[in-house]
Amino acid sequence: MIFKNFRINIIIRILLLAAAVFLFFYALNTDFRIVPILVGIVIISLIFSLIRYVDRTNRDLTSFLESIRFSEFTRSFQIEGMGSSFNELNRAFNDVISDFQKVRSEKEEHFHYLQSIVQNIDVSIIAYRKDGTVEMINKAAKKLFQIHSLKNIKGLEQLSNELVNTLLNISPGENTLVKVQDQDDILQLAIYATEFKIKEKLIILATINNIQNVLEEQETEAWQKLIRVLTHEIMNSITPIASLSSTLEIMLKGITEGGNLKEDLDLNTVLEIQQALQTINKRSTGLLHFVNTYRNLTRIPKPNFKIFPVKDLFKNIHLLMEEEISESKINFVTRIDPDILMVSADEQLIEQVIINLIRNSIHALDNRPNPTIELKAFYNKRGRVTMQVADNGTGILSEVLDKIFIPFFTTKQSGSGIGLSLSRQILRLHNGTISAHSIPDKETVFTMTF
């Protein structure tokens, strides 16, 4: 048992080697010529055995490292009979292997977990390279495009060339909408792309949603709201016109006999007829104005984009609105962060939107204590240019807030109801948004994001 200890084995082998060397030199001084040769062979054998014995740990270490290199974590290491220090080495080897097994198992579980989510999520996902080579496509995407597999994005050309061009040329962080005519169905695809690297390979991850049903629902809802408004406005004009026309017909029948005008025509009757005609004319003119207003809403000019400092825009707006603001004794504040903030937009259209919002604020601040309008511009948390018009006026009730952007909806007696709707249209033409937040009698904020 003692010879199983590494240190004792080394000592014994060295002692045997030393004895053999001593015997070799001793035999050289004798007449037995064969003895040195035999002893020399023994010495060589002892040296080879010693080297091989010492290299055993190196072989075990090499085997251990190769198992890590080739991910062979199922084997265990046991260097037996080499003493306590090698028992510790055994434990260290096996602990490392165990840790690698655990990490690998956790990674595999995590991979399968993510793979399961990606494959079963109700969002179409495609990961592909710049040249269109598809790295991964999930079940939702296969179902959407009615395919079993996809090796390259160009394989979707039979479905839509526009879709292929969009996927190959889309920029990271870009949202875009593609319409696809698929046999008997129409797909409205909302596409968002992001980009990342794996082992120096640039991968584009595109998420695709068919929002056709959502768009149809929103379109139907928008039409219903618009029809209600149009019906309300038209009926407000048509009803009195129809009523007055009927009344006039009765009155005219009463003052005519056999196609001739009565001789004793009452002046009051003539005045009543005149007043009725004036009312009809007024309501007809109002209806015509309403139609022209609606037509203007649908004829917004295409934006002429240019990059300009927000500071110049705010300065010009302040000059234009200074007289109205001063007359209303309103405190007007502008804040721009950073001071050199630039925006790409149609300056005249955006100026029109902001002026409309400021005029709404002036109306809301009537008879309010310490009236204040704040015009702000900054980068939001997503890095997009944002402008806000805030006031401490009467505010907007929550039940009204979701209706203020509907065409012709207004809470003002003399309002046309197209200002905010027109503003939203202009922001959409800028690929931006406009939203409102209000706390009645405290604060109202309109936010434009570009």
C-alpha cells in the first residue's frame, strides 16, 4: 500500500536509479564487461519509468482540459493512490467538471425556455443576415406567410416584392407598414426591426404583426364617430330649413288665390316670410361653411421637411402671439433643453399647430388666477424630439379627453372642432404623434413627439 503514494514512489525510483548509476560505475572497474551494459539498460529503463510516472499527472491534466474543450462533461476524473495532494486535485477536477455541467445545463434550460417562448409567441419573428440568409423563423411567421421553412428573405418574393425590399432595407429601430395582397386576403403588416451581433455576424431581428383587423376596427370606429358628428351638424341645419320651408309653403298658399296674390296682403306676413328666408339663407351658409371646413381638413399640404433650430420656431411663435398673450395678462414661459435642439419638420405647419394649441390655452385661462402657458422642447427618454404646450387652466374632463381629436368635436360655443383634428393630421404627416393629458383645474399638457 505504501508504494501507492506518489512521493514514496518517486523517492524509491530515484534511490533505485542512484544505486544503478553507482553500480554502473563500479562495474566499469571490474573485468565483467557485460555487467555495465546490463546495468545501463536498467538505468535507461528506470529513467523512462520515472518520466512516464511523472507524466501521468500531465496526461490526466491534458485529458481534463480536452474534456472541457470538447464539452465532454459526463466523465469524471480519479487519480488513485497518489497521496492526499492528488486527492485534492481529484476533487478540484471533478468540482470544475460539475460546475461546467451545471452551467451547461442551466444554459440549455434557458435556451429551450427562450426557444419555447419565441416559437409559441403570437408575434411573427424572423432573424436574418444582411444578405437575407434566415437564421431563425418562428411558428407564427410560418403560419402568417403559409410556409414550412424559409432559407432566405427573398423566398417571400412570391408573396410580395415590397415586403422583401422592406425587410432587406429596413433600418434598426424603424417601424414601417407594408400592405400585402395574399390571394383572397389582405395583410397589413406592421414591421419593427432591431440589430445585434453574434460572433461577428450582424443579425437583424424583425417582428411582424398583421394589424388588418385592428385597422379595420379603428377605421370603422372612426367612421362611426365621424358620421355621428356629420349627422349632428347636418341635421342641425337641415331640420330648421325643412321646417321653415314647410311653413313658407303654407303661408304662401294662404296669401295666394288661384295663382293670384291677395289684395289685402298683410305686411306682417311678408315680414315673416322675409325672416324665414333669411333664416334659411343663414343655415344654408352655415352648412356650406361646414362642408368647406371639412374639405380643408382633407387637403393638408405635404410637409416640406427641413432641419431648423427649435429656438427660432419658439421665438417666432412668441412674436406672433405676444399681443394676444399680453392682452390676456398671461405669463408665457419657454424652455428648450438642450438650447441648440434641432428638429426636422415643416416649420410653417408645426408653427400652425403650436399657435392653435396656445390659443386653446388662452381660452382655457380666461378668469384664472396666475395664468401661465409653458412652451417646452426636449429629448424624451427614447431620444425623440418632443414639444409640449402646458397651461394651468380649467382643464379637460376625462370623458371628453378621448374625443377632442375627432373632427368637428368642440366644447366651445363658437368653435369649429377641426383645430386639434388638423393638428393630429399634421403630426401624422411628420410620422409623429400628438397626445393630451389633463388634470381639471390644475394642468393641461399637449405633447407632440417627432
